[in-house]
Amino acid sequence: MSKVIGTALLAAGEGTRMKLNIPKPLAPLLGGRMIDFPLEQVEKFYHDLNITGSITAITGHQRDLVENYLQERNGQLKGEPIQFAFQRQQLGTADAVRSYLASNPDLRNCEYTLVICADTPLISSEELSLLFLQLRDGKLDGVAATFETSNPTGYGRIVRPSSGDGFHIVEEKDANDEVRQIKEVNSGLYIIKTSFLVKQLETIDSNNQAGEFYLTDLFQDSQAVKAVLFSTGEKFLGVNDMVQLETAARYLRYQKNSNLMRSGVRMIDSLSTYIDWKIDIAPATVIYPNVIIEGCSQIGAGVTINAGAVIRDSIIEDEAEIKAYSHLDSCHVGQNAAIGPFARLRPNAEIGANSKIGNFVEIKKSKLAQGVKVSHLSYLGDTEVGEESNIGCGFISCNYDGANKHLTKIGSHTFIGSDSQMVAPIQIGDRCFVASGSTITNDMPDDSFAIARSKQSTKEGVAKKFLKVKKK
Ligand code: UD1
Ligand code: CA
């Protein structure tokens, strides 16, 4: 069955000014890719207005990379999968829409066609709804979103006739001096009745300065079309280079942080807080400046994240505290645990509730039960520690023999003295005591004590032999 709206998402261009080695739609943006943003907003627009709609990405340049990415996204989301249309040569925006219509006969039967570019990541569902209602309620054939700018260079200019509601668009390259003065410009976002679009596409040629098929030529003064002027152009920012990519990222970051603050997250300085788009943070959490939270991290309620912490793909449970300059990657921090300052949790570090990981501690692929303390200067790799055990300062799990990694298992309520090493594979029982400075190479049963260091010998009066006197 045909949908009410078919969306053509233009993503075939090369984006040369980005100077990226990946296609422009895949430019990184707040932990996602640029193309995610228009996609998400079109989906939200369909949902908000209860519209049935399809989305087709028109690909061309480095098509495989764009399509593979979107296929992966299709696999992850429950909604309607994104379709693809291939534009063999980038002959212009009208040619891109022709490729779109040719890709699937159903698309001609959608009542409306929405055209949006993959490189306009700030357009939100609000603009899409507003534009759509103007078209539908005004019984028009097509609408284009426009805005005014003091620097219209590069944009198509909106030319409104002295009478009537129609308009047409003149591209920069084809504009005379008078038209170039016009400050109202085309955003590149359109919704068009599909029957009108199909008819108009038949008439569009490439007789212009660029030798391209311009989609903008479908709007003519004599037709039932309307240029809908938006009060500001900031949402229509087109990303063509790294400067504009940063501008877009700032805008989205401001939105993300504002939404989090409205939901009860406290930020000491939101302008220096960097949180990826998809990340959830529960209320009453406090975030200090220069914190970076990336990927698919989830942060609970009442968490404190101090200055300079970097958290990637990690889960932090309620009331935990991440102290300054800690680095967390793909790990799990339990409720009310304290991490850092200057701690490093590497992939698959699982820290139990109420545990304390102190400064200069590195933990990799290890599972700590609740109430474990590793307070200073230690390395735990491939290690399990039972509840309420205490690992003294300067502990090392010797997990690597040069070829393979081995497990260290430490039971619960065990005390490991400072400056001890466990040569893995090794198993230490519950309620054990390891004396400071021990290198443990043999398993220890529950309730055992081990000391493994050379005996001290003290010789009275011998120190002066070793003490050097500085020459003046
Ligand atoms: C276009 C508009 C211009 C508008 C501006 C807004 C036309 C003719 N002009 O100009 O009026 O002010 O956007 O940013 O449409 N693309 C394809 N296939 C092609 C050509 C382009 O998929 O053959 C895609 C590009 O990847 C891009 C989008 O269409 O996402 C716009 O193309 P671009 O060449 O950037 O058009 P502009 O010159 O910016
Ligand atoms: Ca452009």
C-alpha cells in the first residue's frame, strides 16, 4: 500500500570541501553520523503527525559505505527500514529525485514527496510539520522552506513576483547583480505533491551555468506553490566543511545539554560539557566542566562526575562518584561506587556496588564484587575479587606470560597487603591474608595466611659504609 509521504533524502554528493576520507553523510556528529539527524527527525515528524511514510536515501558517491551504514541502522531499529535509490552520476538535484522515483514504483503513488538533504542536520520535526501543514491546509502543489540571511552567497535566491503567491528560485551561478542582492534564500527543504513533482520533472533541463538538472526549477511563479519564510536560518545550516560541522555540533550539543538540564541533570558549565546525542542521564546527577561522555553510555541518578572525566560506552549506576580525570571505557560501575581521581577502567571492568577504586589504578576485564577497595596504584587484569576484600597499594595481577592471559581469583573478605603480586593463574580463598611485599605463586585455601618475601637482616653500625657524603 502506498504511503502518504515518501521522503527523498539526498545523499549522493561527494562533499569535496569536507576533505574527509569518508562520504559526507557519514561525517561524525555527537557520537553518530550526520545522516542520522535528518533521518531521526523525519521519523519523528511521521510519528508526531501520525503519517505513514517511507524514507529513501539517494546514494552515489561512496555508495557502499553509506548503504552499509544505513543497513546496519535498519538492523538495530524497529521502525520502517530505510530504502535506497542509486544515482549513477551526480547530474543535479532534479536528477537525484528522478533516480529516487525510478527506484520503486510505489514512490510515485505517495501523495506527497518530502525532499531533504543529508547535510542539513539541524532541521527538526517542527520545521517539517509546519511546512507540511502549509502545503496540505493551503491545498498547494509545493512548498519550499526559505529564510533571510545577510550573506546569501552560495544559496539559490527566492524571487517573488510583484503579484500572486508563486515564486521561483535562481541559483547563485545564474543570478544577475539585482537577483544576487536578494536576501531570502532557498534552504533546500521541500514538500511537493508527488503528481505535480512527476509532471514538473519532465520539463526540467540542464540549460544553466552549472549544466545541472536543478530541482529548484520545479517552482514557477504561475503555479500553486509557496515559499514559506522561516524567522531564522540557523536550523537550515548546510554542512559543507569542517567549520560548519563544528557549528552544527555546537548547536546540537546545546540542545542535548539543555534537554538534560530540563530533565534534572545539573551541569556546572554546559558549554564545556560534551555528551553524545544518544546518552541517557537520570535526574539529580551533577556534571562538572570538561567532562566527555560518549557512545552508548548510560548514567544513573544522583551520580557525580567530576572535572575532566572521559566516559565511553559505560554504565554508571545511581549515586556513584567518578572523580576528576578518570578514564572509563566499556565498563560497569555499580551503585554508590567511587572511582578515581585518575583511575583507568578499561573494557569489561565491572565494579561492584559500594566499591572504591582510587588514584592511579588500572582495571581491565575484571569483576569486583561489592565493597571491594583498591585504593592506590594497582593493576588488575583478568581478575575476580569477592565482596569486601581489600587490595593494598601497589598490587599487580601478573596476568600475561608473554603469550597468554591467565586468571587471578581472590575470594571475599580477603586482605592483600601492599606491594603484592599474584602470578596467574592463581586462586586465593575467602578470608585470606597476604603479607605486604609478597609474590604469590601458589594457590591459597580459605582462611590461610601467606608471606613470600626474603627475610630481613639488620646489621648495627654498618650504615656509614653506604652513606655517601656530598663534596662541598
Ligand atoms: C542547493 C539548491 C539551492 C539551495 C541550497 C541550500 C539546487 C539546484 N540548489 O544548492 O537553491 O540554496 O541547496 O543548501 O538544488 N545531491 C545529490 N545528487 C546530485 C546533486 C546533489 O544527491 O546530483 C545532493 C547533495 O549530496 C546535497 C544536496 O543534494 O546533499 C544539495 O546539493 P548541492 O550540490 O550541495 O546543492 P547546492 O549547490 O548547495
Ligand atoms: Ca549544499
